[in-house]
Amino acid sequence: MTGCSGFDDFIELLRKTPDDLQGGPSAPSSQSSAEQLPAVEQPPVVSEPSSEALSEPSEPSEPSAPPSDGSEERPLPPAVAEDGCFRYYYSFLTAEQQEDYNALLRGFRTHQLKIGGLSEDKDVVFAAAEAVYYDHQELLWLKNGGGTLYYGQGQGRYEPDYLFSLDEGERLFDKAAGAAEDFWAAVDPEAGDYEKVKAVFEYLVDETDYTLGTVNHSNLGGALADKRASCIGYSAAAQYLLRGLGVQSIIVTGETERTGHAWNLVWVDGEPYHMDVTWGDPSFKKNDKPPEGYRNYAYLLATTEEILQTRTLDENIITLPECTSSRNYFVREGLCLDSVDEYAERLSAAVDAGGNYLAVRFSSASAFDEAVETLVDEGEIFSMLRAAGILLPKCSYIMDEEQLQLTIFFS
């Protein structure tokens, strides 16, 4: 597989790297400072309303084609380092920050308690530490990349915060890497970028439960080894799995109405998109959980405009590309509809495939409103389900007016 190598490869890389920046000042100055990367520890708030049951009326009595893309081809950012990892955060650092980044990376990889020979400027060191943390989520023994900087005598020394020992970290990484290898082996090697991204999205939604209650919830080991993670754990695992498939991905952070949040930016055929696996997984909702098997595809390949409807972006060391392509999941899967007339055909296909819900997006507000009126208010969904072979249908629905998305569950 391509992408970040395993722990043994990290050690081999370290042997080839000069260690002239290791060590530190003979004694720290009385001045010190510490900074923790933003915590993303609380469950996000979903923009969609709770699902509602549908009742068939006693007397049961349209969106346009997917918008054309029109976007110009975008090259991948030039951020791939010599070790094969996609160093997007690194590419935004100054030369001085990059020097500290490399020194910190060497120290983090071997769980050093004191990493010396750094800049005295705390802004330089903390920016480098943040960049290492987000570029290298495989270093899962790091605790948010945080630590304490001691400076004096012309240089700085960084003392990282670690979640656990290097041996414990190696064991967890090996378990997570084993799960990743099994996943990669099941992906068609001829698959395109979109198929790979969708496979990672669905795998993590199906195999991981949202939690904040474990020591590993904020790293990829939580998602891949323990199968329990918070948003940063989902995002770290998505980044790692995608890089193993040769698809570039980074972690993005921001704020929802209630708390900090993390998700991914992915490049599909050179075009950037937002992807929020956590919000694709209904397990993070404490109440009003949809039926088993539901995946929310609203945040699989979203534009910047769409993602900003539910959150703000953190201001940090990187600049994000504008995501403008409308070729989202619904467009690619033929589920962006023009009219209710198209809905019956998609519903029949979903029933024939053994599904228990159909999620579609409409290409205009007028088409969405007409579909809601026809399917939900007038109860036409029941006639369509009977025509598809479900004789005594029961239904509930989720309606997202901002995304023009209608999901109807049936049995």
C-alpha cells in the first residue's frame, strides 16, 4: 500500500536522519509556556430535525438535473514528503518552523520526553508541534500534540504530553494497522478515488461507534482497533485509511453550535471536498436514532458553502482550498432528482436491493417542496411502496431543508 509506513519503517527512517537537534539546554530558564491543541471532545449537533413517523391518509389522493460542475481542474497540493506521508500542514510552515517540525517529529516517533535544539520562539515551536500532530496521526501516543516549552540560552526544549508509553502505543498501532490492512485488502485495486473515499466513509460509519469515554477515543486506534472514537478519532482513521489507498486527505477543525469538531478534506481526482464521517454515523446521536443500517451521506463530498451551513472553520496555520465542485455522493449515485416522477424508480431499486430507506437530494427548492408535499403530506409514498412490493408499508422520515434532502425509512 502507498501512504504512511508502519512503526518499523519509522524507526528505519530515524536511523537515516541526523540527530544533531536532539538533546536540549543544560538547564531550562525560569520562563516557560505551554499550549494544548484545541480539544474536540463533545458530540456535534446535527442540523437535521428528528425523524417523524408517517401515517397513511384515509384517502390518498418535482428537482432539475444535477448542476453541471464547471470547475477547473485543480492539482494536488505539493505536500508529499520523502517518507511518503502527505505533509499538508508542513507545507504552510516557514523554514524555521519546518526545521523544528522535523526535530519534533524525530522526537515524537521515539517517545522522547525532552526534545531540544529548538527555536526560543514559542509561536514557532507550537506551530511546528500542531503541524506534526495533524500531519502524522499515526503517532497515536501523542496527546493532541501538546506539551511545555522551556527556553533560554539561545534555544528551546519541548516536553511533549503523551497518552501512554511507546510500548503501549506500538501495540495499539499494530492492532489498528492490522485492521487497516484487512480493509485495504478488500478494496478493489482498480477502484477510482471516489470509490475509495466512499469505501472508507462506509467502513468507518458501519464499524465504529461514537464515544468520548475511552483513552483512545481521540486517535485512530480508537476507531480502527477499539471500534469506538470521537470526531478526531474518526477523522484520524479516515486520513490513515485514505492515505493507504493513495488518496490525499487532511484533518480540518472548526466549531459547531455547541463545541469543537473535526472532519476531513479529501482530494478526489484532484478536486477538494469536505467529508464528515462522524456526522455520517447515526451512533453519535443520543436520541431519535434512525433505523439500523442508516448512513447520512449529506457530508460525503460537500462543498465549502454546504459545510459552513453547520459550522465555522478554525483559524490556524493552514489555508484550505475552496471546495466548489457539486459532484457529491447524490450526483454520482444518481440520487439527485428532478421530480417526484423519478422517485418511484429509485424507491423500487432500493426495495429490490433489500434496503430499508432511501435518501435523495433535490436540485431545487421548488422540486424539494413539491416532493415533500406529494410523498409526505399527501402520502403518495405508501402507494409507491405497495407498487414496489411492500403490501403493508410503515414509514418515517428525516427532512433537511438546507440540504434539500429527504430520507424516508420503510418496512
